[in-house]
Amino acid sequence: KQWYQRRVAITAGESKRRKAAAKKKQNQDPPKNDQKNKNTSGGANQNENENLPPPINGDELAKTEHPLDEAISFLDHLRYLSPDFAPTHNYAFQIYHRKGKLLLMIQSVLRALQHHPDDPAVLLHIPQLHTYVKTKSEVSGVAKEIVDAKMSELVPNGNIDQWISSQQHRHSRSLTHTFMLSCARAYLYPETVEEERKRILNFDTTSSDLKSCIYVLEHLRAGKLSPSMPDIETFIACCRETYPQSTAFSPVPPEERSRDQVNS
């Protein structure tokens, strides 16, 4: 009996010592699961930081090294999504004209005439195309045959002055067409820009619709026919008499007038 009691006491003491040692070890070493969770959390945060986009820099977004190449990339989408949209082919001509792509310039004009034969912008693009063919074209062989054939369709007899005169007679009552033909003549003969600008400023806007007046005003403000601020104010005043309720023909703000004087 005494031996049994001593054995029980020894076993109980060993059990207490083992529990104490295990508890001590547990306090010294953090749980593996907690360490794993910390490692996982740290890795996730690191991955999130790596996937974050770089900070936005407005100056970098506004700057481009190859504007025409980027414009062509945008144009490809526009021609695919809006092939029947008149400005699509006008933008195409402007881009290809700057890049000197003659066949693509002709293609753009033909497509514009196909979808919108009365588009005013074409009245400026055809003289620009004619001038390019006469002064800068270096095509030969089959390409030259194609260019000659298409240009004879666009400008019969190759007489651009006669073509402009016939178009002016045809569109004499249209403000937008008269404006673009004036731009065309000023492009061909820069010394006539003042005369052509006066033609537009003296045009009777009472027979023009609101859309046409806004169209011409936007192009004047963009610099077509090289108008001064008083010229723009004169045209705005004429349109305001015809459409007094339209906010598009509000008087020019003083800050815009002063900015124009500084630029001059």
C-alpha cells in the first residue's frame, strides 16, 4: 500500500512538471499558425502593393512623342465603329495629309463623298489634295495611274479654280459651304484671306440655320481665315440678331478679349 501511494505521488509530480514545461515552451515559441498567418498577411499586402497602378502624372498624360501615330490608332477604332460618320473620314484625311499618305488621302475623300456628298469639309479637302498632288506627289507606275484617274474624277480637267467657282455657284445660299470654299481659296491663295474673311462676315445669316452659324463660329474661333477678336465679335453679333435666344452667341467675355490682345 505504501509503495502504491509513493508511485501515485511520483506520477502526479511528473505530470505537473511536464505540464509546466510544456506551458513554458508554448510561451517562448509563438504558435506556428499565427506565424503562418502573419507571413500570409505580409505577402498579401506586398502583392497588393505590387499590383497598384503607378501614380497619375497629368503632365505625362498630356504629353505625347508621336501624336500622329496615336491619332491613327484612335482613327482605326473610329473607322471600325462609325464608318458612316462624316467626321470619321474628315479626321482621316487630316491625319493622312499631315503624314503625306497620298493614296489614303484620296481614299478618305472618296469615302466622305460616298457617305456624305454634301459635307462642307470636303470642299476644303479636295483643293488641299489637288495642291499636294501638284507640288509634293512623287508616285509613279500603277500608283500614278490610280492618282490621275481619281483626281480627274474629283477635279475635272484639273482646273481647281473652275471647280471652286462651280461649287460656289451651287452652294451660294449655304453659309457652311461658302465658308469652307472661302477657306479653300485662302489656302490656295493666301493673299486673299482678308477678302474671303470679309465675305463670311458680310454673309446674310438670316437665311442660315442655327447649326450652320455655330459651325462657322467654332471654325473661326479655331483660327480658320485668321480672324481677329473684333471679327469674331462681328460674326457673333450678326448671328445673335438672327437667333437672340441662343446662348452660343453670347458676347465675348472680357477675359477672352484681353487674352486675344495678349496673343496678338
